[in-house]
Amino acid sequence: MADKVQRVRGTQDLYGDAIARFDHVVDTFNRVRKLYGFKRVDVPVFEFTTVFARSLGETTDVVSKEMYTFEDRGGESLTLRPEFTAGICRAFISNGWQQFAPMKLAAYGPLFRYERPQKGRYRQFHQLDAEIIGAAEPAADVELIALADHLLAELGCKDKVVLQLNTLGDAATRTAWRAALVEHFSAHADALSPESRERLAKNPLRILDSKSEADRALVADAPGIDAFMSAEAGAFFEAVQKGLQAAGVAFERAPALVRGFDYYRHTAFEFVTDHLGAQGTVIGGGRYDGLIETMGGPSTPAVGWAGGIERLAMLVGEPKEEVDRVYIVFDGEAAAAKAEALVARLRTDLSKAWRSASFLRERRCEVEMLSRGNAKKDFERARERGADVIYTVRADGSPGWDSMLLDEYRVHDRTGSDPHGTGAVVGAVVMPWIIGREVRLPSASYRADYHIRLPAQA
RNA sequence: GCGAUCAUAGCUCAAUCGGUUAGAGCGCCGGUUUGUGGUACCGGAGGUUGCGGGUUCGAUCCCCGUUGAUCGCCCCA
């Protein structure tokens, strides 16, 4: 078994379209979080086990059976991070970051949970993470949620997702409500589904969003949180809702929404979708005012959320490619050196053009050379790989690359007068930048604004 | 941790009721034709049918086990 050449269960090898979508999500996150002033933070992939065990709650599933925990050679118990918040809070405490509070932080990277894999669920998965640490006011919750909402809008998947919002009240509210729920469900324990009987002991709030038919009726007349809500907690939640309305963030109240980790207080929210099978939550988070103090730090209020990159990537579909591809095909040894020189020249010219021409910034251009020896095959390959323009370099006998003959093919240009349609020769070019002529940069659209003047050779 | 379905070439899939040498497309390699066409032709390599055991004259096919994948429960992003 040890010599099996195979992936560990629940991990992924990302390539091509899959990684393109992944990157698109991360790039969009980075772009949007800057708009809100969230600074990047990066924390270790593993921590002392206690960092997660104490913060998440000993009885949560993640801690009790899903952590990748191991002993290092020094005998320390370490754990691969199953979430971001605990590690970031630990960093906050370790480095005395309270001097910078309030902090708006953004992170992303791999997380690890030993779970049975299924659609949108992996053992090594990736999250985006946003936290506001050291801000007690409801405006922080609003800003944080607005960031998530904005991200989803930029990713173009807002129509597939709804924001569910709830409050868990402050510590006193939550404790009283929880006690009432335990009392209510205990009285009807025999009518409860087996899963919910489990939950009664471990996490009674969870019974509220049970999918079991048997539990529905009991859940329906379970006590609601509002009866236990303290005046402060009620006002806080009210302010959050008002703020979201003002910010134009649509949401719906979800009284049964309860988050998995013990540290949540007040605001709890999830962006959910029905496009992902059993994994409905795309972004989830809430306020965790007591956590940092519990972990041994200064009393510090905080809110945060995490979003599953894989799940978001599955929602966004194909990111449109803004790539122009130039392929250089050549025939024979004599043309090889010329082709090399042409590739190098095009790449440097393009990188200069990129810096100065702002209208090009949104696009990319790739220049590649094909040299498999069979010009015919190379030509076909270039087309298959999505070439927009193909130059063939002719071996004309002259030694200098600055006098080489090129045939230019524009793969997508159907409007040309060429009788053969696209893919045929559009024009033979003799090092146009030498004589100062304008050369069109390859572009799928061929608008005039993509014409640039390549600098003459020095 | 529990349940269901599945596993055949690099990829996507065939293979009759359990029956002869397990096929096709794509991809890969080589070649032909054309200084180059949105789609040509010829040939080649590539298989322990996931793995192990059983039933049978004979197993890709039936049974058991195992590993993995997918989907669901649980939980979560």
C-alpha cells in the first residue's frame, strides 16, 4: 500500500480549468478585500493542538473526530488547522497585536479535516477568511458581511446564494436559551430522531436545523431565542439588520441558524445555495467576542467569516479567458534560432507595452514556440491550444533574425478578404518594427485600440 | 463513524444470457498529402478488466473480502 501512486483520500490535484477557477476566486477575493481595507495575514498551517481544541469546543465534531493531530519529534501534540479563526486569534495574542486593534484581516489557504469526502467537501480544502478583530460595534458586522456580499457579486453568483442571518445573543442569552431548549427537547426525547438525541447532549442548538421529519414538529414549538434576548443583545441585532439594509445587503432572518463552533455570540450568518448538493453553505461566520479572552488574551471583541474556495469555484462556472495567444511555428534547424529570437523579442516588447498601456492590463498575452519538428502538426497543435495568431518562421537562408520572413495567420479573423477563410495567410511580414510600421498585437477582437507600435530595435 | 452506487487503454465509454483473440472515439507516436485547411489519409504503440479470494469446463459479467471514487447521513466552508 505504501508504494501506491495515488492521491490521499479527500485531496485534490488541481490543473487546467479547475485551478483557473480556484485562482479566479482567490484573485477576486484579494481585489475586493483591498477595497474594504482588509490586510493580508498569514498564519501557520499547524498549531499546538490546544489552540483548536480549546477554542472550538471539545465536544464539536471537528475537535472530537475530525482533526489531523500528530506528535512531532519533540513530543509536542500538533494539529493541522481545521479552520482559520483560532490560529489568527493565537497570532493576535502571541504578537501583542492589540496595539493595532481594530484590525481588518484577510487570509486564505489550506485547511484539514478528517471527514468522508463528498461533493464540495474535502479533507484538504481551502478557505477565504476575513476577520475584524477589536471592534465591538455592529457596524463591524455590517462591513464584514458587506465584504462577503460584494465578493459574491463580483464572482457573479449572487443569484444562486441567499444570506441567512440570525443572532445567538450574548453569553447570558445564549446560556438561558440553550437551557430552555434542552429542557424542551428532553421532555420529548423519545420522539426525537436518534441523531438529535445525540445532539441533545453535545450541541442542542443543532437540533433546530435537523433535516429529520420526526424532529420538525418538536422544533416548531421549541422556544425561540427572542424570549431570552437581553435588551443589549436585541439592540445589537437590530443595529446589524438596519446597517445591512442601509448597505443594500439583502438577507433573511433564519431563527434556526446555529453555527457549529462554541465561540459564536450575537451575529451568526451563512450564505447558502441549493446548487451544491448537500453542502449548502458557501460562506459562514459570526461574532466571537469571548474567544480571544478565553484563549488567554486581552478581552477583545471580533467578527469573522470563512468561505469555501472549492464551493465558490463550483458556483462561478467558467471564468472567461482574457488571453491572447501567439504561437511561433518554424520549420527546420535554420529557422530555429530565428524563432527563438522572435519569441524573446515579442515577450520583452509585450511586457514593455503592458507597463505603459493601461488598456492592456485586463488582458494577457502568451507567446509560445512550437518545435516538435513536424510543421504541419505544430500548426495544428497551435490551433488546438487556442492560438489567436500564428507566425511561421521561414528558413530563407539569411543568418540574421532581423531579416526573417514571417507568415502571419489570424485564427479568429473571419472578415478578411482571404478566400480560404481564417487560418490562411493574412500577410507576410518582414520584421515590421525595423521599419517602424505598426504591428497589431494579437487580440481576439481586433479592435483598433489594440494596435500598438513596437519599439524599434536598439 | 453509517448507507447507496460504481471501478474495463492516458481520457470518455462499449462488450448480447457467463463463452472464442476485450472494442470504439479522443489523445499519444510515426508517416502521406498540401507552404497550410476551421472537418484529409495510412500505420503503430498502449489492457494483470482496481486488488485478493471463491463458484464454474469457462468470469469484465455471479458471490465474499479489500482499496479507491461518487452521492447521501452526520458535520461543516
